[in-house]
Amino acid sequence: DLILLDMRMPRMDGFAFLSALRRRPAGKTIPVIIVSGLGDELLQAIDARSAEELGVAGIFAKPFDIPTLLRYVGSVIARDTRPGAPPVKR
């Protein structure tokens, strides 16, 4: 499992979603990669420490290079060490 999260959504922003996700037992360990058009504004809001606390595996500013994102997603999934995580098939 992995979530690509946009920070601008209609009913709640990405921070509210991430906070709600992390309150659920099943959501505590799901890797999240943020994709956002907020750019520098977002990077200022999420420093390395808060990203780690929120369990953010990466941040991609829009527009992004799709092959780069796919490689990054693959690397995050490959290092998924959650209990019960399926082995990565290559």
C-alpha cells in the first residue's frame, strides 16, 4: 500500500487527511508521498522533522517527471517493512 496525496482537496486539505489517517490503526504505517502544486510554500510548511513525524515518504512538486515519481514509488514499496507487507516481486 502507498498513498499519493495532493495537499489541495475539496473537503479537507492534505494535512487534515494525513492527521486523520495516522489516527487510525491501519493508517499509521502506510507510506505517503505528497504531490502538490504548492511548491516552496509546501516545502516551508513541511520541514524534515515534521515530514518524518507525519510519516511522509517523499514530496514531489507539480509538475513532476512521471518516470522519476514511479521509480521513487517503487523504492518506497521495496523498503516497506510493515508486518504483513507482501514481498516485492521483481
